[in-house]
Amino acid sequence: MNAELVKKFVKMVESSDNIVFFGGAGVSTESGVPDFRSKDGLYNQHDVRFDSYSPEYLLSHSCLRDHPEVFFEFYRQKMDARHVKPNAAHYFLAKLEEMGKLQGVVTQNIDGLHQKAGSKKVYEIHGTTMDNYCVRCGKHYPADYIYESEEVVPHCSCGGVIRCNVTLYEEGLPERAVSGAIMSIRHADMLIIGGTSLSVYPAASFIDYYGGYKLAVINRERLGLRMHSGELLEVNEPIGAFFAAAAKEMGMEL
């Protein structure tokens, strides 16, 4: 780990009071959650039960509507994050919020790990697997209800299908989370981008609302972002390991 980059990042954090974090799948891979598009990601994990369908279809509104048995079998096999534990990246961000420095986490992830680590101001722009609801009456159910249901397609007491509160392909992003995320980014005095390739739209376009002068990018692969003016730091390291080093530099226990 480059000590100078850690010190520079810590200096940026310590001089900021309105930090917003924008993150993606790379934040959770160090907790054992596979991403979607890498060579070892979810989309490249072949399973004879699902090989006749594209990965995008298996997580689409069309699949849920037209082949609900297939949808729920895939969902139960691949999307269960109930027992996954947060890593240093999640805990570091929760600590920054506790200190009053971090004002929001904007996440593309649906695993609920930021909340497990203690973060309160989380904008889940792709929804969450931790919540489910009846499509007919709107009643909400915990994650266990879908994963432990004896029905292949879980149903509410009213007879409606219970589905995950996740934004599927062909569905629009949740308006409240999107508006909150954009507002937070717009007013941030420091933006941290981490664990994301910025290849998923429209979510990746949210960073365009940032008008501040301190930008830190922590991602395994170089993104090559630029700023017209201000301070830009790019670190190509695992985000959990880098945040752990930053926490140590700040005398913070995770």
C-alpha cells in the first residue's frame, strides 16, 4: 500500500465536512459477494439450470412476469446476501458518518452491507434484497420470507406475488433514492468514488452532478477521471484494504 497516497487521502478527508461516497460492486467483493461482469462475476458463473437464458433476462421484469419459477430459483441461488458480513470499506464509511464527515452513501449494490456496518444515510439506487413487497397490496416482507418460502413463487396472504424490492432490468430506478443521491452529490465538498467501473447507466451519470473540488477514486482498475480544477486522487488498490490503511492513519478502529 502506498503510504503517501494514504496520507494524501486522509488529508482530503480531514479537511472535508460534507463527503459523499459513490460505490459499486467492488465495495462488496472483499466480503465475498461476486460482481456481475468480471471473469469470475455472476454473469460468467455457468449453471446448466439457467444457461438457456441470458443473465440480464434472469434478473429482468420480463422474467419475473413470464417465468416466475425460473426467476425465483435463480434469485434464491445467486442473490442471497443475508449472511454476508461487511468489510473494512463499509465500516470505514460508517465511521466517517458517525464523525459527521460523511453525509451520504450512494450505492449501486443491493446487498444491504452498508446498513449492516452502521451507515444510516444510504441511497440504494438499485434497490435492496433486504426488503420485499406484495405487488397487489404493497405489504412488506423481510428477506427471509422469499428465501425460506415453501412456495417456488412466494405469495402474500392477499394472493399477490411477493417480489424483491430490487430494480430489475426494464424497470426505472427508485425516484426517492435517485433524488436523494443527486442532491447529496450536488452539495458535497468531497466525492469518493470506489469499487465501480462507472459502466452502468444511468447510475454512473450521477457523478456529473458533483461540482466540488476534491475527488478521490479508489478502484482496482484505472478510471482516468479528470477535473478542470481542484484536487484529484486516484488509487488502484482494493478499496477495503485502502480504507483500512486510511483508518489506521486516522487512529480509527474498525
